[in-house]
Amino acid sequence: MRGTLIITLLAALLVCFAAYAQEQGTEAEAEPEPEPTLEESLLDAVRDGETGDVKRLLTEGADVNVQTEMGMSALGWAAHHGQAEVVSALVEAGADLNAQNVPGMTVLMLAAGSGHEEIVAALIEAGADLNVTDNTNWTAVMRAAFNGHVEVARALVEAGADLNVVNIFGRTALKMAEVHEDAEVIAVLQEAGAR
């Protein structure tokens, strides 16, 4: 008799637990996903290269200077990934041209290091600071020289970039080009008086 009572109680508890679990699961399923914020949607649109969506979200009030968790601005993302139309839309909306990510890289450094000539030219024209340094004292022209982007280096030289900044490794843009034996970049820098 006692054994039957225990089994009945356990069965009742199991039924209650199953009903509770099902109710919790139903409630969780019924709760809709929270809507993304305008800023989250803007970052998604930038990542996807959707210029139309970027413009729409900006007109709806999204913060043009929104950053990822690593401090990468929307403009920095677009510049690094060569999205010229998105860069143009963000610049027109007043994005911070000199925003820096966690390692201190600016939008111009990201574009220069990736070799995006059109974007570098647009950022220079818009007034980006050519000589900001990152956390290791690199500049945009150093990034271009290190990666062998001769036309980007030329654009930065012609715009007046300081060629003799020394990074924490004791190297200038010219020394960066010499390490990689990039004759074209070396020639551009030497002609401009780099040391």
C-alpha cells in the first residue's frame, strides 16, 4: 500500500513538472524577439553594404557614429571593407572622420591599410586627419606603405601626410616599405623627402 502511494505521488509530481515545463516552453516560444535598435540595424546594413537601408536608417534617426563592441564605427567598417557608396552616405550624414577603434586605428588607416584608393581620396577630401596615430604610433601612410599600396601612399603624400612619424618599433613609413622591399612605395616616399 505504501509503495503504491509513493508511486502515485511521484507520478503526480511528474505530471505537474511536465505541465510546468510545457507552460514555460510555451511562454518562451510566445515571447517575440526584441526588435533591433536603429543603431543595430544600421550596423547590419553597413555590414551588408546596403546603401539604401543605411540612408533610410539615418533619416529615421540612427546614430551615424554607432560603434561595434570593438569600437569599430560604421564608417570604419565600410571604409575597411571598400564600400565606397556606404562611406559616402555616412560622410554626408556627418560621421566622425577620425573615429578610432579599440587599437586606435582611424577610418583613414583602415581604408589605407586595405588599399581602397577611392575611399582614401574621399576621406582626404572630406577632411580626415592624415596624421592621427594609433596605439602603436602607426599612421595611415605607414599602413599604406607596409601593405604596398602605392597609389594610396601617393595620395597621402600629396595630401601632406607627415612621412617621418616613428612608430613604437622605431620605423617610419619609408622603413616599412624598405622592410618589404617595395620599390614603388619606396620611390614615392623618397621623392617626397621621407627619411
